[in-house]
Amino acid sequence: MTRKISVLAGAIAAALVSSAAARAADDVVFTIINKTNGTLERFFTSPVGVKSWEEDVFGDDVLEPGESIKITIGDGRRTCKYDLRFEFTAESNLNPLEDSQDICQMSTYTLHQ
């Protein structure tokens, strides 16, 4: 009887781990709010520990002061901790901002000067 309980407990633990991993691989959606005086021109993400930035999430879009945009990170990775880099237009006269966040836990990210 003890053997059956151990096998059952192992199966339950494996199912929980599998379920958590599946949730982590789902698309992550959050909103960026620009409360600076500058136009946000580029937004890059990369999992923490990766030494290069992925492609610009914005593409041809920009985020003007006071605007917000919904972002979807759907890269299929099983990680939530990401480095973020925000770059402004030259006319904005603002330095790039960098941060690290658990994107699975945030619903909004607000940029301030």
C-alpha cells in the first residue's frame, strides 16, 4: 500500500509541475503606459541572463507621451523573468531605460522620467 501512495504522489507532483510549466509558456499580456515627456520608439525584451536583445517589439509603432499600448510576449519560453529596454526618439532627449521584471506577474508597466 505504501508503494501505491508513493507512485500516486509522484504522479500528482509531475502533473503539478507540468501544469505550471504550461502556464509559463502561455502568452503574457501587459500594458505599457508612457508617462514621460518623450516618444518611446523602441522596446526590447530578453530573458534574464541572455546577453543580447531580441528584436524590437514595437516594429514600426511608437508610444507617444500619455499613451498606452498592450504588449503580448508569446515566445514559448518557460521563463517569466525578462530584461526590458526602452529607447526614446532623439528629439525626446531621454536616455534609454532598462529594468528587469517578472512579466508573468505584471499587468501594467508605467514609464516615468
